[in-house]
Amino acid sequence: MSSNKKYWKSVEELENSSIVEALRNNEFVEEIPTDEFLGNADALASSGTSRRDFLKYVGFSTAAVTLAACEGPVHKSIPYVLQPEQIIPGVADYYATTVFDGFDFANLLVKTREGRPIKIENNTIAGAKFSANARIHASILGLYDSTRLKEPKVDGKDSTWSAVDLKIKSSLADAKAKGAQVVLLTNTLASPSTEKLISEFIAKNPNAKHVIYDAVSSSEALDAFEAAYGERALVDYDFSKSSLIVSVGADFLGDWQGGGYDAGYAQRRIPQQGKMSRHFQFESNMTLSGAAADKRVPMTTADQKQALVQIYNIVVGASVPVSLDGKFKAEVVKAAQQLKAAGSSGVLVSGIEDKNAQLLVLAINQALASEAFTTAGTRQIRKGSNAVVSQLIKDLNAGSVHTLIMSGVNPVYTLADSAAFVSGLKKAKMSVAFSLKEDETASIVTVAAPAPHYLESWGDVEITKGTYSLTQPTIRPIFNTKQFQDVLLSLNGAAVTFYDYLKANSAVFTAGSSWNKVLHDGVYVVGSTPLTGGSIDAAAAANAVSKSKAAGEYELVLYTKTGLGDGQHANNPWLQEFPDPITRVSWDNYLTISNADAKKFDFSNPIVANGGLNGNYATITVDGVKLENVPVIVQPGQAVGTLGLALGYGRKASLKEEMQVGLNAYALYKGFNGVQSVSIAKAAGEHEFACVQGQKTLMGRGDIIKETTLDVFNKENAEHWNEKPMVSLDHQEVEATTVDLWESFDRTTGHHFNLSIDLNACTGCGACVIACHAENNVPVVGKAEVRRSRDMHWLRIDRYYSSESTFEGDNERKEGIAGLSSSLSTFNEMENPGENPQVAFQPVMCQHCNHAPCETVCPVAATSHGRQGQNHMAYNRCVGTRYCANNCPYKVRRFNWFLYNKNSEFDYHMNDDLGRMVLNPDVNVRSRGVMEKCSFCIQSTQAVILEAKRQGREVAKDEFNNACACSAACSSGAMVFGDVNDKESAVAKLAESERAYHLLEHVGTKPNVFYHVKVRNT
């Protein structure tokens, strides 16, 4: 019989409390505060809507309310009151824009969901030639940075824009009345409309002047080009037109001249018809360019200058005296002779910070008539002058600057003589800083003016002469910010917005097109003619350079890391956790030193019991400025007598505590010179690095990185240089791929996804790593967890060094092994890289094996295979046994040791409401205790299929390539994703290449990722 018992949840319910009754009858105890979200209802109904009204209309806002209910807290969102016509829930929109922040630049597409920007992608329209690097891909996270400056501040207190406007106008009037100097200090703007606006400001204020300041200076190269051609600009080299490249101290695959050269470079690095370009690199630090070079020679900057003169002598037939060390002479002469023989298909580039050295570079390329060197379409992304900035500091300290208005600069942090700037700043009657954050400079000025993120801004950019790009907002300003340009218009007395001003001014650059067309495309190319002139007194320049001497026993080479660049993104956890491509260290900057020099000071990098990398500390001194407790990395390939140290670290102001890492190397950037004479001493203590190089390793490099020389590639059959692994079957040697434990399925119908990775084209830039982070909601775990081998990157870029001077030498040494004892000792010795090793990069992600070893050991079938070639993960089924990770030969699975979302122990973007706005709603945010890994961006591949189905058509050829975040982000073309069942697709044709091979092919996993043998032109 049924029971008539009655149960109560609480004593209060038993007593029939009125509160309990109210809770029972009302789903929401408190009224939903829609006014906070939506403002005045009448005004809302009458106003128009746009995709930028996200914060007003959509519910997932930082002001979302936690409502009390009888069963506990419930998170509620507020629905659209008026749904914008442009927004279809669940469907992504893309908007073209262009970014230039004074250091990085790119032509972009911004992916938005429900009006919320969530991902940066490359604009591939004709004319959009600059792709996003790792920093630009990560910059979207800066939009949702909760430490941004939210309100204008006057004298450190919250204020209003009207008060700020009044205060600045009053100061300008006072300066004009007194005839005192007004200075606009900005980064390089590369914006025709902003530069015109500044000219109008100066016309209204004749006592004003504009000073351009680049934190990382290119002044010497600018001075040289200006002297030769009459324009302050940089050459935009086209490496796709060069069969021979000689670089003297220029990391052109890194940040040299702003970067962006990898696409052109990679075009000629893939062997075609038996040909590929040859690359010589002479440098101090091991760089991305040095890692890619066919021949790399480590040398000090003083030796590089002598090498440059030697190259000049051979190319033009001069006889300027050269004092080049004998151990370098043969390689320098060889490079110079080949450069001369290459003629117009050769090119020379140099990063030496010396005007005369840069004049020699121009003269050598002129003599070659280099096709890669052109004075048309020059880069407009650096304009700063060291002399002018130095004079400004003198003027400030002399008290002659009345009002200083800054935008896009942080000189208190980036100037070497920061103290002199601060003391001068205090003498100015009025100082204003337009800044995203209350940084080192904005925290001490009279007025701190919050600037919008570039994704909230209007603007135009001329990255190269003859190319006009527009910047458009993709969301309304999140905080009470105002553009520098709008304030300038107000100061000029113009009653228009910058949008109106920009639209009117753009007509000058978009003749033949329309505003809407250029805004839609993001870029408009009008072209430019080569500059005339080019008169250079090369002989005088060569004589001056030849007299250069070494600064001291040791020289310090300052550089910018692939992750943090000039330091603008120091509060970005994606970039802080991004492993440096060369050292594989994250969350740090450090002193790099050669092994020979390290032995003199007893520096070492031991791997301790938990697998973490440790190192010693050093104290370094430059011109009386001492930097203490600098962690040391012993760097293979570092030139003897040189030390390397990255700029961009050591920031404190307006940063979360977790991001306050490293040391400020700008303090040593004396005279804007990246090479300094330095003294070094060992300090007490041991530093703990977060280095991933020793983690998730794949042993047996010969089977992982396959490489050969161009000569062997051309002369021998593929069986010789792309040997197929063999196994024994019935005592007969057969190809490993012909033997299988499992029965295969027919995968020739429908889509079947493959990813091609060309080791010749991969430069190790890491853009794919950050793009994967953004697309797939990969969490940041912090330095301590990375050190424990718990990083969560779905995609890693393995870096390999040769033990001998070449990988071929490694193979010869292995072949010479005789017996077990010899094997053990030889392989142990080969773990140590050579003094100047060759380097290879290899992106590794889930290989999506058709016969996946992870699937056979999962006790709950959480991981399984789909017909389209993707290995799936059902997170809800996963119980965290980690058997799959143990059985994966590629070490690509990641285990969630903790809940990284909404956890104060991991105070990164996923721990606050604003930061979580960057999350992709199409991808689960994984919980603690589950395994995760690359999915071939299944959410995107399915979106492509569904869109084609909706339109009643087949998926277009190569339409899938942009579906995978890594391949879409790869500007060098190293990664190509697609459907191998479409025989016309690029990936299907690449799969048939003789260079194609699979990682650990002998294991029999039949991966859907394949690589291409690396070919070196040595």
C-alpha cells in the first residue's frame, strides 16, 4: 500500500513560514534588475540597434546578477528586448579591421558571437598581406581585461570627461598665453587621419609640436633610409623573390622591422622543381631566423660589423680594411660570393643599430639590383627619432614643456633613463596620458585618460605606402573610454566625431572605391611608385663601420620575445604561458649565455626530481646600472662573449600579481642601443623555470624529425631520404603500414579530415598555439603548474637541437654505435646539444589516429573515432583514469588536475565575469578530472558542412582550411587542413607528396596528421 507520510525540507516549511511560501511561489525572490542592463525602456524602444549594442541588449554581461532561490544560487541571463537584425543567435559574424599598436600590425577578421568579439583571424582578401602573430591573436583577451582603466582620473581621483576636457583646454590656453611649449608624445601612428588631425592641432597651437617615440627603436635604419631617399620609412622586403638571403643580425622571422616576413620567406623554402632558397644567418642570440637558416654563424655584433664590410667589399669590389676573426672569414666570404653570384635574386638584411651599417645594406642591395629590395610600398610602422626623444627629455628637465599629452606610450617603463623623464614630467604644468591601463606613466600624470581597445575604436592605418586600411569597432566601449582623436577634435573646436572626420578624410585614399566597400574589405590598395634618389656615400660608411671595436669583454644583446614583444601585453596570461619557441620557457625573461661562457662562471641548468628546470642567478651591470638576480639559461648557439636578455618584462603597475614576472631590461637600453657592454657575476640562489622542453618528449629523433639535404633530395629516390619503417611479419621484412592488428573501415565516402604540416615552412612563430587557445577555451594554469608538466596547450611546438653541428652528423654518430655500452653512452652524450646546433620545429597535436591506441584502453568509451577522421572526446563520460594519456605515443592529451574556471587559485581570465566573455560558446569549458586534447576544431568543421547544406551546395574546395584554428592562423602555409576525400583539395595533393610521412609511423596508429621531410639547402 502507498505511504501517506509527508516530508519537509526544513523546520520552517513544517511551521508554514510565510518566507518559505514566498520562495515556493516565486521562481525569482528578487526582481530582476533589468534597468541596470537596459537603461530607460522608452529610450530603448525608440533607439536603433546595432551589433555593437551587445552590452546593452545581451544578458551575459559583467553586470549579470546572481539571484537567490530556495535551492541555492542561480545564474540568470537577461534576454534581448529588441534583437538586433544583424545578430542571429548561434551564428558567428566576421568584421574586417586592421590593428597597429605601435609595435605589431595586421589585417584582421574579428569573429563575434552575439555581438561579442571572441577570436582574431587573418584577413585573406587580396591586398591584406599582414597576418596576425601570436601577440595579435592574444590581444582579444586584452579587451576583457578587468584591470583596464575604466574612468578618467584627475590627480589620481575619478573624474569626468567634461572635467578632463575643461582642464586640458585651460592648460593649452595658459601655455599659449605664456608662449610655453606643448608637446604631443605618441607612438608611431601610421594613421593618415590622425596625423592630419595632429597637424590641425599644431596649426591652432603654434607653440605645440609632435614627438614620435617607439619603445623599441628603429631610428638608425630610418635615419639611413631618410638620408638616401628623403623619406623616413623602412624597406618592405619581399623574400619570395630571393633565392639567396644573407642576414647580419636581423631576426626577420621575429620582430625585426615589425616582422611579417614569414609568408614570403616560406614560399621559397619549400623545394619545388628541385630548387629552394638558401639562407645564411650571422647573429649573436639564437633566433627564429637563425633556427631556420641553412647556415648559421654565431658572432658578436662587433664581428657582424666587420662581416658586413667584408660582404660589401666582395659584392661591389671595394677594398676597405677589415679586421675579421679568421674563424669567421671563410663563411663570410662564401656567403658574400654566393650573394654576388645571385645578383638580383639575392638580398642582404641587417639589424645592426648603426646608421653607417644600414647605409651599407642599402648600397649592397642597390649594387645587386635586388628584386626583394624595393623603395615602393615602404613600411610606415616606425617613425621615431632617438635624437628628438632625447631632446624632449632635456626640455622637460629644463622646465620648458608646459603641457605634455601622451598617447600609446609608456615612457616611465620603457625609457632606460626613466628617472630623468619622471623628474622632467614633474616640472610640466600639466601632463595627460591616454592609456588602456593605469600603467607606470598613467599612474603619475595629472590626467589619466582611459583609451578604448582597438576592437572598440575607429581609425585608419597605412602600414605600407599605397595600402590603406580601416579599423572599425566590433563592440561598444565596455568602459567609460574616449579615443585620443575625439579629444583632439574637441580641443580643435570641431563639432564632429572622429568617425565622421575619418569617413570624410578617407575619400582622399579610397578614390575609385567607396567607404562601405573599404570598410567591408578592411583594406584598399592603390599602389605606390618607387622613390627616386638613393645616393649613398658607401665608401665613407664602410670605412666608419670597419673602425668599429668590441665594446668590452662581454656584450649584452637586448631583444623582444615572441610572446611579450615590447611589454604592452604583460597582463595577458595567454602570452605569459606561451613557451618561447627557442628556450621553451614561459613566465620569465632570463639571461642567455653560451656553454663556453657558462662554464667560466659555473652556470648550469639542472633538471630536478620533479622534472622542473632550475638555473642560477647572475648580476649584470651596464654603464653603472645594475640588474640583480637575473635567472640564467645556458643557450646552445649563443655567440661566445655575448649575453641575451628580453625586453618587455618586469612590469608591476596595473597588473595582476600573477603577471608581475621577470625583470625590466629597458633599464639597460641605454641610448636606445640594443647592444651594450656588460659585466657579469654569479649571484646566490637558484631559480625555478617553467620550461616545457623536458616534458612530453618523444624519443628517437630520427623517426620523428626526418630531414635531408637539397642535394640528396634531388639525386636520390624518396626511399633513401624518406625511408619507410619496416617490421617483421612471418620472418619477412615488410612495410610497417601494411601490417595491422585492427580491421580498417572504408573511409572513402563523406569527408575525411587530414592536417598537413610542412617542416620546411614552419618557423616556430607560435601563432597557431594562441589561435588554438582562443578557439578552444584552453585554460591558463600558471607557472607552478606548468613546471609540474601540467600545461593545458592542445598544440605544442617541439624544438629539436642537433648534438653535432648538423642533424646529419647525429645520424652518422648513431650509425657508428657498436654494442649496448656504446649505445648507452652515445645516446646519453647526444642529449646535449652542440655549441652551434641546427634547429628544427615540429608542431604536435592529437594525431587523430585511425587506429587510435587511446580508444582501446578507455574503460568508459569516452574517447572514440568518427567517420570523418576525428578522434572525439565525450567529456561527460570521462572519469579521469588517464589510461589514454599513458597509451598515447604522441603525449598530446591533457588532464584537468583542477577546475581552472571560476577558481581564485587560478586568477586569470576565466576567474572573472569580464574575462570569460572571450570564451567560445561552441566549445565546452571542461571541468576538473577529465582528459582533453585537440579536436581538429570539430565545431568549425561541422559549421562549414552545415552552412554548405543550408545553401544547398557542396563544400567548396579548400573551404575547410580555415575551419581549423591552427591552419587558419598559419601565415607561412606550413599547416594545411582539409578533406582528403576531395582529390582536388590542397591537403589531398600534399598527402601524395614524396616528402609526406607520419609521426612514429612504425607504431601502426595510422594518423590523420602527416608531416613533410625537412630539406636543408646546405
